Amino acid sequence: MTDKATLFKKCIAAIFQRDDFVIAISTGTPGPFRKITAMIIGSDGKVLGYAKIGETPLAIQGIHSEVRILNQKRFVSKFFCLV
């Protein structure tokens, strides 16, 4: 596992306060708005949540917009963004 992957997994473990999970990755559509999406799945098979990763300013801006909208709509208890 690369240093970035290890750091990402540690971050996810801290957020969900558990380490019994796997991560499924979708690389997204190529281009300046590309957002990599990670689905976090617990050892029981239940989806714990999702993480989005943006590498360009436009992708990061898009993620911030998604977080703001989802928090306003209150679809779930809490969305947050780590940069």
C-alpha cells in the first residue's frame, strides 16, 4: 500500500471509528471535474459511507458544493469535507 493509500485508510478509520472495512473505488469521468469516489463497506457488508477525492481545483470546488447542498437538504446526519 502506498503512503497516500495508508494515510487515506487511517483517515477513514478515524472518521468511522473502526478498522473493519474495505474500500471500493470508482475513478470517475476523466477531465478537470473528475472526482474519485470511495465507498466504505463494513465487514458486515453494510455501506458505512462515501468519500470523494478531488485533485484539481474544479473537482475540489465541486465536492465543496456537494457537501454544502447535502448539508442544507439534511439527507443524512452529517456531511463534511477534508482538504
